[in-house]
Amino acid sequence: MSEKLSGKLFLIVGPSGSGKGTVIKALQQKYKGFFYPISYTTREPREREKDGESYHFITKEKFKKMIEEGDFLEYAVVHSDNYYGTAKKEIMDALGGGAVVIREVDIQGFHSIRKLVPKENLISIFMKVPNLNDLKGRIEMRGAIEPEELQRRLDSAAKELSQAGDCDYQVHNEWGKIKSCVSDVEGIILEEIKGLY
């Protein structure tokens, strides 16, 4: 990377159901000046989802073309069918302009991104849950889920939790204590950007 990046990319890492999205929503309400990039996906929009708000909805053909052209910092095929990805240019441009960028990813996404973003510009925060049983309850509370899909997510979560130590920080998200978790993440971000802005 030839250009010097002056911004900071904060990755909120963790398994499905660990509270990544909830933490980011809380930060978005409080810190309007931070940059929150939107994922690209090939899945169909759900009811009330608008293109460019929760996701950029694109075709598989377009997504595959973007992969070929190296447009993603990271991408994944989820449930062996839908593609999800983080665009490279908008994040690198934001970091080049000195922005604070906040993004949620799973552990595979984190490993991909840290190969491309310089260490001094990247801070990773892993969302830990008390145990897999707790996580199972959270996933089930979101709505109906097939038993096979639930098991797949729990198996994936077990692998992710075993790699929590690869991240710079670990924050505990205990049941019913999301405010405390948000406060911990906020504290890490403010400490890391102190003196930069």
C-alpha cells in the first residue's frame, strides 16, 4: 500500500447472535461522523429493506464480476447460496481521508481484511458471549430457524469463539447487559482515536 492511511478501521467481530449489529446501531445513533460501510449481498431484500440502507442488493453476476476485479476487502458465501461482501474502495478512501470506519464481520472476514489493511490502521474488537447455550437462545429469539441451520450457526460460533484471542480486544456481551457492552466498545474506540482528531 503506497498511500499513507490516516484513518482507523474498527472491526466488530463475532459469531451470529453475539450483538455486533446492536452495538453498531447504538454507535450510529451517537456518532454520526463515523463511517459505517454497507455490505453488498446477492440475497433478496426482506420486507422494509431498502437498497443502499441496510445492504446494496446486487445480482450474483455483478457480485462475481466484482470479485474478479478485486473490489472486495472480504466476501463470503453464506448458506452455500448468497454472497456477502465488504467493498474495498470506499473503506480505503475513507481511511485515506482520516475517517473512523466501523464495520461488523465474522472471524473469516477479519482474517481476510487484516491481510489488506495496515496494522496501524486496524483495530479488532471481538464480541464474546457467556457460552453457546446463551448464543442459541439469542438466535432463537430472532425468529423461527430450521434445526440444521441453528446447529450450523452454533458449530460456526464455536470455531469463531476459539479464535477470539486473534483480535486486539475482547468485550463480553452478557444477557441483558447490552448497554454495558456498547459502553465498553465505545471506550475502546475513543481511547484508540484519542489525539488523532
